[in-house]
Amino acid sequence: EPEVTQTPSHQVTQMGQEVILRCVPISNHLYFYWYRQILGQKVEFLVSFYNNEISEKSEIFDDQFSVERPDGSNFTLKIRSTKLEDSAMYFCASSQETGPYEQYFGPGTRLTVT
Amino acid sequence: AQSVTQLDSQVPVFEEAPVELRCNYSSSVSVYLFWYVQYPNQGLQLLLKYLSGSTLVKGINGFEAEFNKSQTSFHLRKPSVHISDTAEYFCAAKTDSWGKLQFGAGTQVVVTP
């Protein structure tokens, strides 16, 4: 069964450093999403992406964040200058262009900012 | 604006007993509703979804949920749980086909022998 994959599974970085989280969505999916889950809190939407542009972004997704689809298979989330509060589990998800519109999630990348 | 409320943060349950996890949503427009499960150190797996049609939806692993528009609820049930059902369960909603999911805070289910 096709699945969303994410790398790395765990990333440790120092405050102020740039990180890139990588995702490979399911191959025939055209809608892509990033969510995050701070430890002990609910899963929060960050951004959605379709047709090589951002469809929607949350208040969390400020200028420190960017997304890119550099090639036909990868979808990346970049945090330019990490803060302690960026420590969280980051989930990538993808969805088909046609129904049933469910989002398939990857296993997540745990980002720890020290 | 929509919101999703899960009324129980933790539900302890004995093996082979039934379980119900409560979820309420608020939205001024039609919603699509989902239940996801997160096993320890894993990602989110879809259990079931309500898009339209029959209000009783069946999912994987013996779970089912009922959409109740008048009570704006989408409670998840399983008649007999296993130890392996120990996990966190998230209710989620969205108002358009490819829009963002709004998640509830999650309910931790702990199944004991």
C-alpha cells in the first residue's frame, strides 16, 4: 500500500540553525500539507500546497517557514532560524485531487531545538 | 470558524469492554469528519471518515462512528477493545474537500487486562 514517508525521523538542531524536513507524498497525490504537534498539545495545521503554490497557511506559518516541491516527488518544509518553541513533531500529509479527500499522514519528524 | 472538542482527555477501559470516545464539532457549514489513531511513536492513521450519506460509518479494527447533525457530534465506538487498541485517538474536521484539518485535543485510551 502506498504511504507517505518522511526523513529524518528525528532531528536535533541548535537554536538559530536552519532545518529542512523532507516528505515524499503518495505518488498520484496533488495536495500536500504540513502539520505539527507540540508535545502534549493538539495537532495544528501549518500550510497546504497545491499546483506549486501555497493554498492556505496558518498564523504559525510566518516568514521563518517556507515550503517547496523541488522535484516531482519531494515536498519540504524549511525553518530558517529555529527557535526553542519550534520543537515538535512535524507531520506531512497528502491527498488526491479526486475524492474521497482524506489526508494520508507520514510517520512524522521529531524536531528538537536546543 | 470551526472547532473540534474531544470531551475526554483519557479513557481507561478493560480489555473486551466497550468504549466510546466523544467528539463534538462546531461549524456553520457542512463538515467532513474523521477519526485518526496514533499508536506510540507512530504517525496518524485514518480509522474512519464521514463525508455524506449514511450517518453510521464503519472503519478499520472494528471501530464505528455515528454522525449526529442535530447534536453536532461524531462519537467513536468499539464494542470490545483489545490491548492493542491502546493509543491516542483524534477527531478532526474540515469544511472543504482539500482544506485543512482541524483536530481535537485527542483522547488517550488505555486498555488494561
